[in-house]
Amino acid sequence: MITLTHYIGLSLILFGIGTIGFLVRRNAIILFMSVELMLNAVNLMLVSFSYYRSEMFGQVMVLFIYTVAAAEVAVGLAILISLFRHIKSIDINQFNLLKW
Amino acid sequence: MAIGDLYFWIFAGLALLAGIRVITSKEAIYSALWLLTVFISLSALYIHLRAPMIAIFQVTIYAGAILVLIIFVLTLLTRPDDKMGEFQHNVSFRGFGALTGILSTGLMLVMITGITEIVKKAPVPADLGSTGSFAKYLLNNYLIHFEIASVLLLAALICAIYIAKKDKKAVTQ
């Protein structure tokens, strides 16, 4: 019998993998993928709560998260392209324009 | 073991394996392909959770749009000579990252298992997550939010074009 706890465990482990990936990688695009992984983990948790509580709200929330994720990726990758023009690299250790 | 349980374990295991490969692959393009595996297996889990609409959105938006955008940018920005598949060089930084991920996950697991005792499994109505009930619920209760989301997408579109546009002054210099 699969319970809510199984889904929450899966979702949290995926979120943790995303966190670790965000903190240990150097490639800015893999950082983006880690963020997507974390967003997906949250979506899974929302949908599983929606099922186990028999409410639609979780699914509607996921729809809005999709909107925000699409906007985030579009703007983020545009920033990355613009940064690549200046720095000629996607290594996040070289993105130190705002550091002083 | 019931067939539903087997279904869950297969796709949960696939999602976890692919998730680990996303952050450990040396080549970024392999990371992207493993991320596709994560999206597809999560979509299968959404079907198990009686959310077919969300499963379809998952495939069309994430696997169809976002991942394609990521792969496009990846092919644009990757040069053959740079070693971008590597982890952070600083060992203490890597250790700190792994520790943060593990600790925060463990903490959230401990916190949230207390919550699940409150949530009792209610009888699931037959039309939960069907297209009709999803649309009715969304447009009856969250119409304003839905419209604001479309404005947000438009703003992001204009913003992305403006940021990625070539700076004419920089070109002439």
C-alpha cells in the first residue's frame, strides 16, 4: 500500500538531490537543471497532497508553478546568454561582477 | 505486491536514479537527457495520483518546452575546450553543499512525517483531476490568477527578448 509518506519521501529526496546539485556544480546550465529538479519535487508533493486529501487545489497550484517555472527559465537563460557574451564562459565562479 | 505499488516503486526508483545522474554526469547534455527521464517518470507518477491533466502538462511544458530551451542554450553556450562538467574545485565547498542538501532533506522529512498523521485518506471522488472538473475548479475560483499568469508570461517573454538582444553599442566598439 503506497501512502502519502512514500510520496513525501520521494519528493524530499528529489529536492535534496536538486539542492546538492545546485551547490556543488560549476556549470550554470546544470544549476538551472537542479532548480527544475527542485521545482518538480515540490510539484510532486502538491499533487500527492491533492490526491490524499481529495482536493483540487494542489493541482491548480501546480499549474501556476508551471507558469512561473517557464517564465523563470526564459528570463534566466536570456541572462545567461547575455553574460556569456561578456565573460565567454558559463562557469559560475567567473560570474563575479557584483562581488566587491 | 499490488500492481499499483509496483508501478510506484518502478517510477520512483527511476526518478531517483535519473535525479542522481543529473547532478553527477560529466557532460551537461547527458544531464539534460537524464532530466528528461525524471520528467517522464514524474509524469507517470501523476497518472498514479489521478492527475492526468498535470501529467500532460508535465510532458508538454517541461519535457516539450523547458527542456528543449535548455538544450538549445546548452548547444549555443558550450565550447568544446572547456571542462564545464566538473564539480566545484574547492573540496570544503563541495562538502558544505552535500551536507546542506542532506541535512535540509533530513530535517524536512522529520518535520513532515508529523504532518502526515493529520492527513487522513478521504474517499476520492470519481472525477478528481479529470479535465472537466479541473477546468471548472480553476476557472470558477482562480480566474483572476489565471489571467495574471498570462500577463506574467507576456512580461517574461518581452524581458527575455530584451535581455538576450545584442547590445548595439558593444558591437560597434
